[in-house]
Amino acid sequence: MKKNPNLQREDRTMKIDFNKNDDGLVPAIIQDALTKNVLMLGYMNEEAYTKTIQTKKVTFFSRSKQRLWTKGEESGNILHLEDINSDCDNDTLLILVTPEGPTCHTGSDTCWNEDNNQSFGFLSELERVIRDRKENQNDENSYVASLFRKGINKIAQKVGEEAVEVVIEAKDDNEELFLNESADLLFHYLILLQAKGYTLNDIVNVLKTRS
């Protein structure tokens, strides 16, 4: 659930140490509230911070223009405020946003020229390995590659078998077996997704439409 930026934050304003640096600026790390990817780094003075809170659109102090600058004021690529937090020293801001369009002026999603895709940690890495096995099906030592060679019917069958095993173990009290069968089901489901040309992100997007 998204944080509510309409909450009163005047108390936080007093805690942020805008006087720590001679220029009155503090770094503002911009992070996508959903994907958790870092999009850019900007700087805020107290006036920029206050305007961000009031308008719910992220506003910086531009060191090159020497004025307040609302992200997207010309391009339309606005950063909609979701939440703001300060660090333990109260001299750096972490700002959670919902970006409207690419963040970088180059047209990239981030200022590090990265795609702002949602990642699922180890599961995303596992998806990458499965995709590699799909693209290299001649690997005789790979179980996953062998499944892709056998085709969609065999992969779907394995998902069905593992699902039945999960149901059976759910009715028992052996937690280790239940967790192992659950892992097997998830693993084979990821293979099935790849075989159909989809990823976890596609499933998440469907779930979002239901929330």
C-alpha cells in the first residue's frame, strides 16, 4: 500500500538539517515507490522541500539555473510524490515517487541508463537462468533445457504433477516436504511462464488490475 503524502510533515521540516552545508542544500535520492529502483539524485533547499509537499510534485533546487525546478515542468515527465523520509543524520532525503514518463533528460527510465523494471530478487535471477537454458537447449547436462526440448505439454504436465504434490503435502504435517514441493511447483511454473513467453512481471501486472 502506498504511503499517504497528505500526512502533515511540518515536524519533519524542522528535523531536516538544511544548514549543514553552506549552500543550504541536501541530497534527494529519488526512488520508484513500486519497483524500488533509484531513478535519480537531485538537491533540495527548504523551499523546494516545502513546495514538493504542497504540490505533491517533486521540486528541486537547480544548481545550474539557480532556482526552484519542478521535475517535468517542461517535458511533462513529472515525479508524483508518494512519501519522503530523512536519513539518520537528517541531511539526506529518500523520496518515493510514481514517475510519469522517463526520469532522465536523455529519455532513459533512470539517470543510470537502466530500465525501471520491477525486480524480485532471487526469483528474477532464477528467471534469467531459466531464460538462458531456454536459449541453449542443447545443454545435455541441464534439466531445464531438457524440459524445453520436450515441449510445452511436458512442462505443463510437470506443473500439474507438482501442484498435486503440494496439495497432498498441505494436508499433512511435514513442513519440510510441503516447502520442498512448493519450491518445486514455483520452479516449474517459472519454466512454464518462460515457455509461454511471459515473466513474473506479466503476472504481477494482471494482479494489479484486480486490486
